[in-house]
Amino acid sequence: MTGPRGVPGASGSFIVAVSVAGAAAAVAAMLVRPPALDAHALLFVGLAVAAGWVRVPLPVGGSLSPAFAFVSATLMTFGLGASAAASVLSAVATSLLPGRSQQRPPAHRIAFNAGVVGISSTVSGVIYLALGGPVGAVDPLRDIVPILASSAAFSSLNLGLISLAIHLSGEEHAGSSLRANYIWSVPSFLAGSSLAVLLTLFIQRGHFGSFLLATPFVYLMHLAYRARSRQAEEEKRHSQQSAEHYRAVTEALALAIEAKDENTEDHLRRVQHFSLGIGRAIGLSGPQMEALKAASLLHDVGKIAVPEYILTKPGRLTPEEFEKMKIHPRVGADILSVVPFPYPLAPIVRHHHERWDGTGYPDGLAGEDIPVGARVLSVADCYDALTSDRPYRKALPASEAIAFLERERGKMFDPSVVEAFLPALPSLEAASRAVTAASAAPPGPGSRADGVLAERHASPIAAASSRSRIYDEITSSQREQRALYDIARTVGHHLGLDESLTLLSAKIAHLVPYRALVVYLYNDDRRRLVAQFATGQAAARLKEVEIPVGERLSGWAALHRRAYIGRSHDRPLERDGSRSDLEDLSFDPEVSELRSSLVAPLATGFEDVGVLALYHGASFAYGPDHLRLLQAVGGYVAQAIENARRLSETRPESLTDPLTGIPNSRFFYIEAGCRIDRAAEVGSGLGIVAFRVTALEEVQRTLGPTAAARILGQAARRLAALTRVGETLVRFGGDLFLVLTHEHQPRQLAERAQEMLEQVQADPIDARFGIAQAVHLLATHASFPTDGATTEQILDAIESRLQADGLSVGGSHPIPGVENPLATSKRNFA
């Protein structure tokens, strides 16, 4: 059945069905018991219509009027047909009369209202007559049963149909709206029945005009209910304001949780959407739905007591770490129990990790002992977690997540909740995607925003903008902390200057944006700053820059030991230190695009080292926050430079492969050892992907050793371009490259190896004099702790897998001028 336009399917079909049934019932009543069309009957119908115009709104949809008294009196005086006509005409006319509201109800609502009273009046009239209720000769004592039964039937049908329509529209559960409205309406219907009996008795005794005596009673009844209605509306408004305040607190806490853990972005909103969908499907309503709505956002608030390294750990938790993680439901419930929420929120948060079979935490509840809201939240939370990316795994396909829910039904999850969730999942996911797409995206790394929280009554756009600003402030703080911690870990004692600055420059980019980065160090007489390291746009040109101390922006920063935000080199030159570092290179098109600069002095203790300078293409790229962050980074960069200098004095061996310019095997042993130690401390892992360049012997035989070396160099550049943040590419042997990555699960490593392999081999390499040579690589992988607990054990696993394909690590083809470092590395690091 097709419903009215703009009305959802089930609700629209119900409206049409009620409208048609009500019209049919009223017509049938008038045909079976035709009304007497005399002046008295018409007057009663008119009074019913007039009384219907005076309405009092019910708490949950619908309204109440004294028209029932005249409809009931019409039934007892003139019969079923007249009462059905009076009720339908009253419903239609009062909806169409001017002044009833600022906007006339739509046609489908008018038809539905008429259908409801048509069904109610006809069925209640039939019950009245079936129980022996007389027409025109009522005795209140003798006919008390049919009178009360008719009144009860009319009120039950009227309120029940309205409540069911509200339920189908998704606004309120039928049971809760029916209870709320019934408490209000029953006294009115009883009073209406009493008034109807009184009017009928007056008429039976020949005093037809005496019904006018009822007018004051009707008016007084209306005034009493109007006053009570206003009081109830005020109480409802106050309750809604309180609920809005609680929602504001809930959303603020949820925002803080979501921003603190960037790996669960939008997770809370999706869980809320799924939870409410399940709640409606299983019949939750009122306080239970409100509690579920809030708990969906706040169920992880207790994670504030869990160390961040556990929350963001890219791997399986150790038993000790998992025990720490298990405290978050209890802590969250303790936090929320302090706030007097008007619904049972804390129990849902405390028990959302309980299992149906009793093996969950924190209290080991089982079955129906687990709060129903917690059982709903458990399913919604688990499904969204399975289908979302996490630091330790990729998102599972929806089919696998559904299969998991079905396997765990009756063990981990309430079977009835799973049964309610799965059929509704397609529509819930579609709606969730629409909501997520419409919401404002979280700000990108390094951005900042100012402003205050919008008022609750602000426009949706302003509220979304305010939420974005708050999210930005919190996430920026988290990113700063993680980035600075990552930079601090990078500063070691085993890397040369170029290696240290290369690693640090990549990590600084996640904290402060730049197009080019230059590290200026003092020359021997400490009168000039010389570009020691440059990366990014126009790096080759920037390595030529020398700046007198006290001149230009970096020289000014070195002289006064202060950080500065610089102006562009195309601005007028001034002698106050604001001159651009790059003014002498403004003729270069690439350099001329660098319009903003940010510089900070580098110092360790009381010794000045140099200046760190960032350059950007936007005219006003940097602000005070960037200045603060660069000053914080400067200390780590200065320490890395000092450590590299000491290393060069005590160990002159290079950590860089001279052919490819990437780290060599010596660097690999140092870096891999450090990473394995860190992974062991936090219970994580380390993956190593190996790439072997094959067919080099044929290239050397046909094109010569220089062509083979050229292929190796270009293969190294291609692999380097594919490495991600946190990954390190090493040339380990003559034709063997290793990539250290945080991915350590076998499937993830295999996917990563295949991805890089396909891109490197996609295009041939110009080996010599325009001769194109296809690049062939063999890839394998190993990891800590799966394949070994030490660097040597992991390398043994790689070598055995290469040997299985007929290629060994030790079988590298020699390249002219490049020593195979395998033997040397084993001697030095055995």
C-alpha cells in the first residue's frame, strides 16, 4: 500500500489504512442505523463540531476536546449513525476552521484524524448497543456497563491508533506515548460520559433546551484542562531543557574522547546510530533510549585512565596491557555516576564489555543480568570496530563482520539483539554513511583554529563549525605530543649528520608544514652560517646559501638567539633582520615561490650550533603556534647535530651506501636493533620486506657493470619513493634491499611487498644509451617476533626464503667499486 507523499513507508501505509477503514466504518454505521435528520439531531452534531474546536494538546502527540461528551450523548439519544456522523464531521471541520493554527494540517493528517474518530465512534457505538445500551431511554444505574464499556472502547481505540502512528513515524515508542496520553485522557473521557448521561436525561424528560445548562460545565472542564495542559507544557519544556543540558555535557565529553583517540574518528557517532536503530527494533523507549543514546557516545570515557601508548599501540596487547585496558568500563561508569543523569546511563557503560555467556568484564554478568542497553551497545560497538581501520589491523569486510556476529550469537552477544540488528543493517549503514558524509571533516595535521563554543541555540552550521574548532584544538595537542615524542626518539647516538637530519626533516613535516627545510651551521670562524643540509623544493640551490651572522632573517636569529617569522624576499629590504634569507636567489623560479619563512636558533646548553629554517609557498603560512613548535623542535635538532659530530669523531665509517645514497647494512643493524628493542618494550612488532634485484648477471654480461649499477640506483630511488612515513629503506647487499616497517602481521607484510613490487616493476629503466631494461625483483618478508627475536634470526629467515627460490643473500653479484657489505657486517656485528 502506498502512503502519502513525504511520509515514510510503514507510517504512510498505516495512515491510508486508518483513513479508509474509518470512512468505511462511519458510512456503514450511517447506512445500517441511518440518523434522523431533525433539528434536534443536527443541533447535537453542530455542538459536537463546535466543541471539537476547543482542544488541549496531549503530552505525546494528538489533542483532547470535550466533543466526546456530545458524540456520546448523540449515540445515547439519536443512535449509532448520528454519533458516527457527528464524530467524523467534528474531526474534519475543526481541522479546516480558520484560526485553529498558524498552518492548516496536511490532507493526509486530516483524513487520518477523521479515520481515527470514525473507527473509535463506530466500534464504541456497536459495543454500546451490543451490551444492551438503549437509544432514547437511558437509565444510568441499569446501563452503567454499556456506558463505561463504550467510553473505554472509544478512548482506547482513539489513543491506541494515534500512539501507533507516532511509533511508526519513529518519534516515540507506542507503549510510552500510550501510557503518557492515557493518564491524561481517562479522566476527560469519564467526565464526558457523565456529562453525556446528564444531557440525555434532560432530553428524555422533555427539557430539550436544558442541555444549555451543560455549557458552563463544558467550559469549566476546558479551563481546568487548559490550565493543567499549560502546567504540563512548562514541565515538559523544563524537562527538555534539562535533557538538552545533559546532551550538551554528553557531546562535549564524547568530543574529547573522539579527539583524544584519532584512530576512532567518527566511531562514536556510528555506534550511536547503530545502537539507536537496534533499540527501536527491539522496542526500547523513553529513558532506555535516552540512556542508550548517551552511552553510545560515552562508553569509552573511562579510557582516560588507560595509558596512551596502550590505546595507540600498533599490535596485540600483552596480558598485562589488556588488564589495564579492562579498567575503562568501570572507570567510565564511576565518572558518569557522579552526574545525576535522568536515565540509567552508568550501568550501560559499566557492562558494555560483558558477554552473554558470562566470561566478559568487569563483573562477569551473564544473560538477562546484563542491562539490555549494554547488550545492544556491545553488538553495535563490536560491528563498527570490526569494519573500521585500527592501528593494529585493516578494516574487515562487512560480510566477515556479520559472520563473526553470527558465530558469537549466544556466546558473546544476546541472540535477540543480533537477530534484530542484522536485518536492519543495510538501511542503518546507508543512513550512517549519509550522516558521516554530511558532517564536517576533522581538520588536517598542523592546522589551528580560534573561537569559542557556539550557543546551543546557534544555527547547525555554526554548531558544526564550533565542533570542528574544538576538535582541532584537542587533536592538535595530541598530534603535537606524539610528533615531539617521535622526534625525541629519533635523536640517537648512532647516526651520521645527513642520516639524522633526513629522519628529523621527515618527522618535522608532520608537525610544521614546509616546502623546503635548511639547516645552517656556523663556519669555522663562526662569522657566517653555511647551509649544511637542505631538503624539499629547490634543495640543490638552497645548499649554496651562506648568510653573515647578524644579517637577514637566519643571521638575525643566530645573533639574538630568538625565533622569527620572516617576510618574503620580494618585500623591500630592511636592515632590521627581517630581510629574506633567499633574496640573492630570487631569480630562481623555484626559490621565488618560497614566500614565507620560519627560523629558530639551534643550541645545546650554552653552545650555539646554527639555525633551522623552514620555507613555505603561501604568503602567510606561519603563525605563533608554528613558531612555538619550531622552537621546541630546535633543541632536538641541535642535539642530533651534536651527537652526529661526536659519532664522526669516534667512528668515521659511513652509514650511507655510496652507490644509491640510502642507508647501508651498518645502519640497518643499528636501526633494526633499536626498533626491535622498542617493539619488545611495548609489546609490538617489526616487519622487514626484502627485495632482490634479479637478472643482474645478464645485464652485466650484455650491457656492462655500469648499466647494472645504474639499474640498482634507479631501483633504489623507486623503492625510496614508495616508502611511507615510519619506514626505512636500506641497501643491505649488492642487489638486496630491505624495508623496515611497523607492519608485522604476515598478511599485511605480504600485501605491502606486493604493492611495492608491482609499482617498481611497472616501467623499464634506461640502463645505458637509451637501452630500456625491465626491472625484475624478488620479494619476501620476515618479522619480529614471528620469525625471530634478534636481527640475525630475522635475516636468517629472509635468506632461507630467498634460497627456496634459488637466490641467497650471500650470492649478490658484485658491482664495481662497491664492496658487498654482508661479510663486513657479520664481522662487525657478530
